[in-house]
Amino acid sequence: MPDLSLEAVRVSFPGLAAPALDIPALHVAAGTRLAVTGPSGAGKTTLINLIVGLTRPDSGRIAWGETDLASLGEGRRDRFRAAHVGLVMQNFHLFAGLSALDNVLLPARFWSLRLDPALKARALALLERVGVRRPRQKVETLSRGEMQRVAVARAVLMRPDVLVADEPTASLDAEAGDAVAGLLCALAREQHATLIVVTHDARLVARMARHLTLVDGRIVADVPVARADGAAEAAQ
Amino acid sequence: MIPLGFILADLRRLWLGALAIVLLIALATALGMAVQLQERALRLGSARAADRFDIVVGAAGSETQLVLSAVFLQAAPLPLMDGSVLKALAEDPRVAYAAPVGFGDSFEGQPIVGTIAAFAREAGGGALSEGQVFDALDEAVVGARVPLALGGVIKPMHGLPGEGGHTHSEIAYRVVGRMAPTGTPWDRAILVPIEAVWRLHGMGDAHAWPRRVEGEAEHAHGLGGDSDHLGSPWPQATPGVPAVIVKARTIADAYRLRAQYRKPPTLAVFPAEVLVRLYGTLGDARLLLGGIALGAQALVIVAVMLVSAVHLAQRRAQIAALRALGAPRRAIFALVWSEVMALVGAGAMLGAGLGFLAARMVATQLTRQSGIVLPVEFAPEDLVFLALLLGVAALAAMVPAVMAYRQPATIGLSA
């Protein structure tokens, strides 16, 4: 289970003078629960796109252990992401017309034609674990809270080393959001995965161990969560 | 790679657009298919219709018109040929039979053809399906599709089918026999003794019209000697005929006869050779129609590509999400390509069926009008056509697939 380290990472967008992201150094130890907050446009999404290998920085190193994502081609980064990263997004991105179970199994199906029966059993167990009672139900008929829980099950199916969640509770009510936040932390701990959460949700931040604050593409605060409440309030 | 269930769910979700694309492709395919099937049916049908006609001899003029009129009974005036030709042919030892065909009258849109009794049997495939051949001037044998029963009465109308004209009041034919169906224009013909046609038009000996009134005892003998005699041997002063259909005894005889009568003032043709030339023309028309159909298909394929490109823009978020979830780029390519191909494939299959139905409907209509049975059937070249269409579509589907493949994937696009 590798650590994440960023070195001299810069990302600029055409037409913008200031870099969208400028991180001289960042180290996240394996198994850390990290919250990333900041106003919109601060570079949070840019940061996650980089650490899951969806985009590459203009310069710098983004290393998971010995693997430098900044130096890998698109195909290698796809393979890395499929093997090591579980992703939960604000809008769930479940696929209508498929059952909850088929949605959970979808990422596995991209890589092999024949599905390992053990994987299917694991998907069913995970759905039960996240509290989705009817795995064969079409996903569009579920409640929003259930949908995000299906997405969480999908993210951990392939035993990722890192779980990345982009505003996982932002489109849920407080109760459903709490349930999803609890599941993310519990599953990350059970799978021994690093958990990186981009969020505005103070209650979700409170469940994390470390709190990173980005403003204008720079890290302005990086504190343990025990003292993060005050920092979060200061930022607002 | 991309699970089938995902593609199906996707197409189900977008069913309205998918249906529109399938129908568009189906219609374009049907157009091309129908042209191809119809042309082949026309070729097969006309070749079969000309099968029984060895040599057609007529007055010098257009070979094509001679065949169209004598074999396909197309209504058009032919120049008359001197009656001595008929007499000479009938008495030629190389000839099995020489049947005159004389036109000029019709009955309710069906051509009345003057000929000899032997040909009435021959034109119907060698046997009658009911009744007997004509044996008197006022008897007629009808084709299989003529809506008259035995004993029915035919009052000839002067003029070819479709032309206006006066009704001949001098004679009414009585149906005495019906030919077996042949799938040729002769199924719609009414065959009567050529002598009756001659007389009706005042040709040959201007005898009084023989009366055959029931109960009139004198009818058999009271009509003036040999005027009741039908068919060969022909008299010295045989009236002119537009065409003679000749059956030779051997193939060598057929070639010799054709050579002998090719010189003016007569014309002798094998219907097949004329048909081959006609198919050449038909082929040109088919090429044109086929070109139009192909153009329609090309337009449809371009339209499909355009629609997929626009549609793809709306699916950027879905595709980005799939990539974020770990789908490799080739899976995205496969997804878009398979969806386009599924629609094109379904459209092509549906189009082949629709084209077949359309060709069948046109063929049925043509059969009703001309009597020529047109066999609409699939042939290996139709598969080649479909394979070509799918091949082009497979290439064209790469365009949106490559666009999807190259689309940068990032999360956060979705909001």
C-alpha cells in the first residue's frame, strides 16, 4: 500500500495567468484519511484529476510509491486507475437501465469478458454491507442515498489502494450524507485504503484525520483534524 | 470489453433517437434493395416469358418492337408482312409449326390475338387447363388470367388495348377453352383463329361473315366451302400478318431459318438476343437507380455520423465518468462503435426486409398489368450489397468512436 507524494506540481489552464494548481510538495501516508477543502476554483478537482491519473500536470511528479503518474501514458494511467483507485462522485454516475448489482460490477467488466464468480459474490456482499436490500433493482428507482451507497460499493469492489470521493455528500440530505460518510470511512479502514475526500461538509471533514485547505491553487493550511474545526471556520 | 447489458440499457434509454436512426437506415437500404431485387425479377421474369418462343419473324423494322409485341403482347402497331411468308414458313420442312400472331382488337383491356389452334395449345405450356382449342371462326381460347368462364361471350373492340375504338358488331367469340397459367403476358390474352381477325378487318377473301346461330341447321355447310377451314395449309393469297412465331425442328434449323429470314423485307430474331440487348438498357437504368439509392445511403450514413457526433457531445459526462471508473479508452471506443453498428445493422436488416416487400408489391402490380410473373428473390449479390453497406458503416462509425476515444476524461465536468 503505497504513499502518495507530489513534488513541484504545476497545472496552468490556457488564458489564465495564475496556475490553477501549484504544489511544491505534499506527502500523504498510506491509510491516511485526508479532507481537501477550499472555495470553488481553488484547484480541488484539478488535484483529484491528477492523483487518480485522469490528467497530467504541466510539470512535477505525482508518485504512488514508485509509480510516477506524471510520466505514464494514458493507457498505463487507465490501468493504474482501474487497479488502484476507487472513485465516488457527487452525481453518483450510476448507469440507468442497469441493476444496482450490474452497476457495481461495471468497472470489472471493462477489463474482462468473463466475470469471476467470486467478484459477483463480493459485489453482492458489498451491496448488503452498504445496506442496499434489493441488488437486482434498476438503479434509477433507488433513493438518492441508496444510489450513493451503490456508488460506494462500486468504488471498493476492486479492493483499491485509494478511495477518492468528490463531494460525496453534497447532493444528499444530512441523514443520507452521514450514512455515506460513515460507510466511506469504515470501508476505507476495512480495506486498508487511503481515503481522500473533497468536501464542503464540515461533518465529513470531522471524520477525517488530516485537513488540507486549498486557495487559488495553493495549500494554505494542512492540519490534523483534531484542530481542523477552527481552521475550517477560519476559512469560511 | 463493454458489457452487452450496458449497450442495451443505453439504447433503451435513447430509444426514440435510436428508432429514428434505424428507420432512416432501413428506408435507404430498402430503396437500394428494392431496385436490385426488382431489376433481377424483371430480367428473370421476361427471360422465362420468352422461353417458349424460338424465332419471331416479322416485317423489316425494329427488332425490339417485334419481340415486345409478339412475345410480350405489348400494344403497338406492327407493319404487316406479306402472307406468302407465313405460307412458306408453314410449309417449310425445317419448321415444326409456324404460328401467325395478328393483333388489332381487344376485349376489356385484354388483347385479342389471332393465331392457329396448335399455338393456342403451345402458348399455354402445351396443354389447356380446361375445354378445347378453337375449331371455328367464332371460338376463342382464353389465357389463365382472363376473367371469363367457358361459354363466355367476347365482343371484340377495334383497336389495341388502351386505345379507344368501336365495337365490332359483326362477331362475338365464344370461349371454348382456357390455357394453363404460364406467368407470361399470354395469360391475359384471348386467342382466336387468325382467319377471324383477317375477316373482321376485311383482309383476304371478303366472304360474308359466317353466321352460327344456334339451331340454324345450315351452319356447318352453308358458309361457302373452305372458308370454314382453319389454319395451315394456307391459301395462295394468304393475307398479311404482323408476326409469325416459328418453332424449328432442330437448333441448326433454327439458325438457318433465322439467317434466311433476316434479310429484308422480313426480320427474324431469337427473342433471347433482343432481351439481352434490352437488359443492357435496363442495366443502365438500374445503375442510375442504384446510384441514387447509394447516394441516399451515403447521405444517411453522413446524417448518422452527424447525429452521433452531436449526441456524443451530450454524453461527455457519461464517458468521462466511465473513464474515471477505470474504463480503458478502447472500451469507450468499442462502446460508441458498437452502438452505432447495432443501429446500422438493425436498420440494414429491416431495410432488406422492407426492400423485399416493396419489390414484391411492385412485382405483383406489374404482373397484374402485364401478366409477366416476376420472381422476386434474394441472391448472393444481395448479401454482398448488405456486407458492403455494413462495411462502409463500420468505417464511418469509427469517426464518433475515435472522437469518444480522444475525448479528454476529467471528473467535475458533470455538474
